[in-house]
Amino acid sequence: MGIKTKSIFLSLAFAFCTLNLHAQSALSLYNKGKAQQDAGNYYSAVESYREALELNGRYGDAWYALAQCTYELDEFELCVQYSDEALKYAVNYSEILNLKAMALISLGRLDEAKTVFNEVLSRYPNDVSSRFGLAELSLFNGSLSGAEGMYLDALKRDGTNRKALLSLALISAEQGKDSVSQRYVNQALQYHSGNAQVHYLAAYLALKRGDYEDAERRARSAMQIDPDYDNAYRLLANILYEQERYAEAVEICDWRIMHNRALSDAWYLKGRSQQKLGQTEKAITSFNTGLSINPQDEIMRLALEQIVDTQLPIEDSRRSAWAKYHISRAAEYKRDFNGPFERYEYQRALTIDPLGSDARQKYAALLYRDSLWESFLQQLKFIEENRPEVDLSTITQTDENSPVVKKSAQQVENEDFIEGLESLMEDNLAHLWNKDPFYLDKTRWSIGVYYVSEGVQLIHPDADQIVSQAVCDIFRGEATTAVEVDGSAVSGYGEAYRLARAAGKDYFILLSVEEMERSFRIKGTVYSARTGTQTSVISVYRTGNARVASALRRFRSTVLSLLPIRGRVLAHSSKTILTDLGKNDGIEKGAEFDVVKKGAIITADSGPGIFYRSSDIVGTYVVEVLNEELSSGTFTKKGFYDVLNDDDELVLVKLPSKSEDADGSVLSDTRPSGDADGEAATQAAKDAAREAIKEDLAVSAKESPLIELIRSIR
């Protein structure tokens, strides 16, 4: 062998050894990552897989494992990217494609996901996982029967498949077929009796149908099989809570907290249980601790604030600390130029701490910024009238000419504003007609909000009750709000209709809540309290941070857009009348109204809107002078006789199509904004309706508790 031949041979041998070492090193890194992945340590696993791929970029199994980890970490775009890389080198073709399609579902790219699943089935007709994926697509599209068919097809090919059996049990329960659901559960227990998740879902379904004894037994079985299975402990606490065994529920929550203090849902249920036991201060402590761990838990925050609102003295010094959260949130929205959310947060802060000068001063500054001078003045007066008195006995004068109490710069500024604005407003309608708008009863609509306690809330038990109360609270966000809402639990439509009609309500709403880990939905069916007929169905779905607050605001604006703008004649002189409708009600100069006899207006027999007879119209009114809460203008009588009386009602006929004064009001989203037919009338309401459509279109795939449960089955 020549020198040249030996050199080539040695080079090839060295290269081969280097590649072999790299391959062995990549394999060891892959195995290390797999161990981390199996233990649920996805971040560490990702690191190991990346290191393996740096050594061998054609390592298909590493690409696939990396895609699996990113899927578990909700990095779905990366999952799709890594799946495509894995398809170039790996042999487990169908598994990779199915994972890619599941990631596409999570990204809302449902059509692409369907194409991928069908591609798998075209090559592998007996593939079960692709059928599971198509079943989930059916669920996203609202087709329970379609999903059921796919799971049945999968079960034909694998009669003991755990996911197929449990998914069919969950779907059957959702369809109200409890006996069928129980049959599938029994099959799953027969074939997979040693699996903790099977017992857990059996317990969940037993709780759903109200069989507390079986639910508790199955939950405890899941805990015995897997002592570290936290979901089973959480479900057991819920089961005990539903049975009003609150002390035992607290014990389970304490056990969970002892093993993982960061479980905010455990702090929540502990607080609710203590609240039910009458241990208000303990409940407050639990909620406070839970919120310190997870400040984004909006349901827990609402639960705490409802205790504060209803059970603590208004002078309680802790109120200001709880209000600070909303003040800081308002500052964030101010930086983002999100005025409606900024205002909402200040109103929440003032609900918690009505005497808090900090929140009220900042809210006043918001009104000043939006040129709402009358509302701004009212807030300043409240601040100064409720400023804490100084104990003069603690003040020492340095000489006879020194002031006893030195005023702060803010106090001096407020007093100057009050003096100046009161002088400027001497010619406004309130002074000219001697009517203080902030003491007027502007309520025109009475709505009952009710909820039915049904279903299982795994994340926040009693979420429907808490959100129902929150709906009531948001409608009283303004001191002069035009909607009055009550909240209480009912057995169903019949009881809600009876209560609403007996109370003289105009409408009632049956409310339901669906809460997922990352999304939230409020659904309300609006009925006429007079006829019991359905008026409208409102469904608001939100994801991301502040999703509950966002859903509440959208729910309120949608309800208000159904309610016709109505006002009242406060006073009249010759052909001029004063009304309690103003700029903050979305009214513009040139707006036209029917003037209707008091008590003659009723809700429409079906659908939104109102009805009144033409014979009850006493004339028409056109707005000429507009203030924030009042307006005046010309009254034109109908017929020969003038039968106009104070307290006669006004119904919006039309707003001017274009108006130089039509600058709107930032408060108009808290007032009724419909016309006589229940259609959005004001520009703000029309803009909100268009925004709602865009928000709904932006979410192509909506999660549900059922989908979350099925996706969790392994």
C-alpha cells in the first residue's frame, strides 16, 4: 500500500470514527431528552434535543420529539415547523402528521388540519389517531354526532381503545344519554382498571349526573392508583364542596397546597369553602394569598371583591389596598390609549373603595381629559366633601398669622377647578331650569339576571354565581346608569319567568358560563318578562389576559344595544321642554323623539324593541341645546290640544345622519343605545357591533370544557 493510499485510508477512518462519535453523542443526548420528556420536564428536554440536532441535523426522531415538546408547551407554530423537519428524515410518518394536524387545530387552521388527517387516512385507512383528530374538528364545529361517529369508527378498529371509550362517554353525557355514557365508562374500567385517568373521568361523569357517592369512590380510586395525580385531589375537593362538606373540602385543599403552594385553584376553593362556613376573614386571607400567587385569576378576584362589597364596612382601611390593583391596571390601559378599559378599571376601584380619593382623583382626570366637565366637577365635589377632617388638636401654630391647616397642592387645585367650573356653568341647563342631573332617577329599564346551577365547573366552582353577580355589578358602574339588574339562582326558565314577571321586570336573562384554562365564554338568553318570549341570544367568547373583564364589558354593551333610548320630560314651558337625555346618552343636536304618554310604552311581544299606540303620542321633540345629562328643545304637539305633562316619556325616532356636534361621549357605552326596534342607534353602538363581529371572526376555533377534557385523555 502506497503512502498516498494509506493517507486516504487513515482520513476516511478518522472521518468515520468522528461521525460515529457524533452519532453516539447525539443518541445519548436524545435519550437524555427522552427521559426528561417522559418526566414532564419539557424545557430540559428541548435543550437536550437541540444539542442532539446540532450534532446531527438529520436526526428525525429528535425533530419529532422536539415537535412533541413544543406542542406540550403550547408553541404550536414551532410544532408545525419541527414536524415538517421530522417528516424529511423520520419513518413514523402518520404519527408526525397527526401531531402536526393537532398543532394546526390549536392555531385555528382547521381546514389545513382536516387535509392532513385525511392524507393520513388515505395512506393508512386504519389509523386511529387521525380519526381522533377529525372527531375533534367536529367538536370545534359544534357537531357532537360527527365526533361520535369518528370515535365509533376508531372503536371498531380497536375495541379496547381507552381514548375512544372515554371520549364516547363524555360526548354521550353531553348529549344527555347518561345510560350510554355509563356503558362506555364501565367498558373503560373493565379494560383499563389500573389507569388513574379512567377512574378520574368516571368520577367526573358521576359528579355530572349527580351521583356523589360513586363520584367520591372513583376519585379516591384514582388517588390510590396514582398518589401524585393532582387532578383527582382537585375533583375530590369539588365533590365534597358540592355536597356542602366544606370542612373536608378545606382539608383536601390544604393537602394540595402543602404539596404545591402555587395552585391558585386550591386557594380559591378553600376560600369559597370558608366563605360558606361563615369564616369571612379566613376566606379573605385565602383569596388574598391565591391572588398574590396568580394575580390574573379574575374569578377569584371577583369573589374577593364581592365579599368586600357586601360584607365589609365602607370605612375598612384594607379597601384601598384592594383597589390599587385596578388603579394600576387603569394606568396600563392609559398607556395603551384604551379609554373604555381604563374607565372600567377606575369604576371597579371605586366600587371596592368608594371613599378612596386616589382612584376618584384619577377617574376625575380621565373625565377632564375627555372634556366631560359636568361629570368632572361632580367627582371633584365628592372628593372635597368627603376629604378626611384634620384633628385640629394635633396642629400647633407657629404664630398667630400662620394657617391652622396647610392645604395640599391637589386640594387647592380642586377648589380652584370647582370655583371656576361652577362659574362657567351658570348658564347651563341645570342652572337655568334648577335641576341637578346627578340626583335624577334615569332608570328606564329593569332587567333580572338569573343563572341555573348545573354542570361541573372544574376550575372555579360557583363561577356561574360569581359571574352573574359581576354582570349585575357592571351595570351599576355609573351612578346614573339606565339599567337596573338583580341576580339570583333559579331552577330554570319557568322560575325565572315567574320571578321576573312578578317583580315587574322588562326583561330577564338566563346566564351560563363556560370556563377553560385559557378562554372564557358568557352566554345569555334574553326574554321578555311580559310575554316570556325570547328576545335575543348573546354569546361572548374571549381568550388571553383580562378575558373575563373583556367579556363582561362586551356582554353589557350588547345588552344595552338591544334597549331603546328612552327619556323623560322633566319640565316644559310653552314650546320648550327639558329632558333627562344628554350627550352621555349618545344624543346629538337635531335628534328627534316621539313624546308618549307616561306608562304607555311596553316591550315588543317578541324580539327586541318596544311598542306604543299612535294614539298615545302627544307630540314630537327635537334636541336644540345639549349638556352631558340634560337637553332641551322644541316640542310640537300632535292634534289640536296640548296634552303634554311632565314625566311623559321620550322614544328616539332618529339621530341626525351628520352633525357638527356629534363628537359622542366616552360614557355612552354604559347607557341604552337602541332605537324603537331594538337596533343599534348611536354611532358608538354601531361601532361596538362592528368590533364584536371582528372579534368573533378573529377566533376561528373556540375551546369548550368538553374539548379540553377529551384532549387531556392520554
